[in-house]
Amino acid sequence: MRLVWSQTSRPTHDRARQVLLLSVLCLFLGGTLAGAAGRDPREAPRPFRAAVASLLSTGGVFLILGVALLAIQKPRKSSATLSLAEPPDPSGVAARASRFGQEERR
């Protein structure tokens, strides 16, 4: 008896998790750069402050988007199923058995 496993290639909730991971990464990088080298962020050059603000705001937007995506998803039943394979064809089994016997006799 042979069991056959069928499952979708990618779960549907991966996109929301990826957005949340990206938001955490942006917020972490922005927070790290904001206090880089222990200096006062107000003394940093203007382009540097703009980059940090961009990272923090992008992370915040992605965080809100990821939470919203997780909240609106419908809970779905597991798409994975386990079923029995089709029984083997008796004529095919006999043919294979006879070939196997011939190979062993050689």
C-alpha cells in the first residue's frame, strides 16, 4: 500500500509574514542608525537623518500593512490531504514479477 501526500507549494499566509519581517528589518536598521556611534541625531548631516527617517517610516508602514494582512485573512482549512494511492494493476505486477525472476536467474 502506498500513501500519497499532496500539499500546496506555498502557504497563503507567507506574504503577510514577509511584510512583517521586512518591517522589523527596516525598523531595526533605522533605530540602529539613529543612535549610531553614540552621537546626537540632531548633529548628524541632513541626508543621513533623511535616510534614517525614511527607514523608520517605511518600517512603520510595512508593520501596519502586515498586521492588516494578517487580520483580514480568512482562516482556511489545511489543504494538505493524505490519501491512498490507486491499487496496482494486477497484470503489471505479474509482468514485473516475471522480469524480476528472469533477472535473478541470470
